[in-house]
Amino acid sequence: MYARQARCSSSLSQRGGPVRGSPSVRDCVGIGVTYPSLLVAATGVPDLAAWRRPRCGCGNVDQMSESRQRLAWLDALRGFAALCVVFDHGSTLLLMPVRSYLYHWLNLGQYGVFVFFLVSGYIVPASLERKGSIRGFWISRAFRLYPMFLIVIALSAMSYLTGHGTVANAGRHPLTALLGWLFMLQNLVAGINLPVVIWTLSYEMVFYLLLAALFSWGIHRRSGWYASAFAAGALLFGGVLPMAALGHWSNGPNHAALVLNLTVDALVLAGLAASLSARSGVARAGTTLAGLVAFVLVMVNQHYPYPWSGCVILALMFTGTLIYRAEQGQAGKWTAAAIVATVLALTTVAGVWHGARHHDHHWQVTWATSVLLAGATFGIGLAVRRWRVPRWCAWLGMVSYSVYLLHPLVFDAYRSVPELHRKHTLAGQALYFAALIAVIVGLSALAYYLVEKPMQGLGRRVAARFGYATGTASGAGAPGDSLPGAGAPGRSAADGDAPAAASRSASSSTAVAGGSGGSP
């Protein structure tokens, strides 16, 4: 027993950080994953008890298992939201009577997407601050989102070519479509949402670009201001903001759509490249350029769904960030509660007011319930976050990104088989729907274990080697943005650091957009 304790203690330096060459968390057996770095990433006072907790199998397993549950509630929320979106799309094929009744009061797809955005807003900024590196952040996001994104686009194109799927504007120039997908901004340029659900990833990317810009200037903690500003923008300008202002121009001759997408991609690429510079001035200029491009696109060039959607979505995402900051003691809880209530009220009124010009009273009701119930759902999840979450709920959240991306393909395949479209009783439709859900979850599990999880592991290894060679332009040295033991110049505590590796939960390692995300 004492020998094992000595072995564990020998892996710690006097400063509480790991000694190079010491056993890593992955080498230990029976250890529960802990989150000390994520939980204190944005606080000024590190949790030294959690930081110095033994990192081998000799630790208190019960205590670590309890810590493992701290962010599982986010996974449960994402899994639930994914199923809401699945029902929204699947109920157009089956269970129409159920859909007709429910959608008098609540649009489940819209509601689920809003929950996704609140979850992304809560966890993604914490991930950036935990890493303390914009380069590491982008590496993590790329390996998290792009593998399944590219696979599902390829599968969608294949299903269309074989007659088992549908693609809007399939005749558009393929190079234009590829340029739209390059930075996942297809819903904000002259691109194609293929499959349709990837429109939410465009707003995820905008949030990431804005977040990186704010982080580089050291003003990323003012989440309440940003949430309030976007909510007010939705109310004040939602009725006058244009839809696809640049897109209308790009519909002209002479490959205007190609020029638009190429210009946007070049500007974003230049900004991202500059943001990785070790020179703070260049890095700030780069993140600012990319952030401004994203801001302009989301304000004047949305293709779907509504002119005020961009402001509403960003308001909800920054609201999620504000809730995280209040929980971590970086913002007053009563002040945060007042801002959250104000944001939900403004975004609700914005949709009801501006939507009245083009939609009926029924649409206004479903908009209001979608926004308010999404906020209430997140609030309930936060209130019971210390409860033990069933493992299957957290697991469903882990595979939710694949569920979100793959389910339209499964429904397209069902739609393409006429023999399945005979008239069925409601009970028969429920059985068919349950079978489709089982297929979707099964395929998503395969995608997670064969694609997502290995690529996330590769992303962590790449980030450990290349992601933290240089610090952020600012903010990396701010209290809470770096972790104990990060004293080496130009090196983040997450680089080769066992606590940083141990800090990942199902939520922190798989969160989008989406989420992963409107993306899960």
C-alpha cells in the first residue's frame, strides 16, 4: 500500500504539476476521470485539493467517480435534444397525428436546436480557457467536428446519386459547394446544407470565430454584455435585417457565387492563419478579421431560417457562457439571472413580433414555447446537475453528434422504399419509428467508436504536440486561464499535463456545436 502511494506521489512535482516521464492518466487502471482543470479554468483560485489528487489507481475511486458525474448532465441534455430533432424530422413520415397535436404548442426541432446552442455556449468557452491556446482550441474543434461532417456530406452525395436521398440545388457548381463547406459557413454564403441539418454548424462556427477574437483581446468574460447586445439586436433589427443580401448578388452571372465563397474563405483562412502567430499583434489582427467576416455574414447573409435567427442564436450561446461564469463565481448569480431572464424575454418577443408579418398565431406560439422551454430545460438540468445521471443518458449525449448528422440519411433511405409506405395503424407507425430510432442510434454508435472517438484522440495528441507551442495573444496569463504548473515559457499547462488530460468528461471531450452544437 505504501509503495503504491509513493509511486503516485513521485509523479508530482513540488509545484503540483506532473514530472516528465511520470505515468500518465491513460496508463492507470481503475481511475475515474476528473475535471479539476475544467472546473477551475476560469476561476481565480485553483482547487488545489482536486489538482493534487492522486492520478493513479490508488486514488479515492468513489470521490473520482462522483467528480465524473459533474458534467454528465450536459451529455444528457444533448442526447435529449438530439432525439427531439430526430422526432421533428421523422414525424413527417410517421406518427403524423402525434406531430399534429404536439406542434400546436411546441416545435420540437426548434426547441432541441435551442437547447443545443445553450449547451455549446456553456461548455465551449470553458474548453478554450482551459487550453489557454487558440491554436489548441482550433485543433480540438477541427478533429471534433470535421471527420463526421465530411463523411456525412460524402454519404449524402452518394445517396443522392443512387436515388436514395434528396439534395436541394443539386445542380449548383460543385466547386462553389465545396468552398461553402470548407469552414462550415455554407448557410451564410452561397452554399448547400447537405444534409439540411448542417445549417446549425454555420452558427457554431460563427460563435467559435467570435469567441477566439474576444479571447485574443482579453474581453471574453463579458458574456452578459454580448448576450444582451445580440438579444437587443434581434428585437430592434430583426425586422429589417436582410436575408442573403450577398447571396442575391451571387445569384447573378459570371460565377458570382463562386467569387463570394472564394472571397469569404480567403478572408477567414487569412485570419485563422494569422491568429496562430506567436506575435500578439498579428494574432489579434487575424482573429479580428475572421470574427468580423463571421459577424457580417450572420447579420446580412443568412439563408435560413429567419432574419433574426443569427442574433437569437448568438444571444442564447452567450447566455450559456454567462451561466457558466455565474456558476464559477466570475459573475454575480443574481445579476446573471436577471440577464438570462432579459435575454429570453427579448428573443421571445423578437420572434413573436417579427414573425407576425409572415406567420400565423400558431407559429408565434411555437416560437415562444421553443425559446422559453429551452431556457427552462437548461435551467432544470443545471439545478439537478449534481444528481447521478444514468449512464445510458450520458452515452446518448456522447453519440449525439453522429445522431444529429446521420438521422436525415436514414429517413431518406426509408422514404426511398415505397413498400414501407403502406397505410399503418398508429401502433404500427410507432413500431416502425422505434425501429428507425434503433437503426439511427446503432449507426451513430459505430460512427462514434470508429470515427469520432479515434479522431478526438488523435486531435488531443496533435494538440499536445503542436497546439500549445505559443500562447494566446492575451488572456492566457489572466487568472484562471492558465493552470497550476504552467510556468514554463510558451507552454500551456495542458501540454503533456496529466490533470488536463484527466479533466475531460464525455461533455468536455465531445461538446460541439454542436458540438457540437445547434450541433450536439
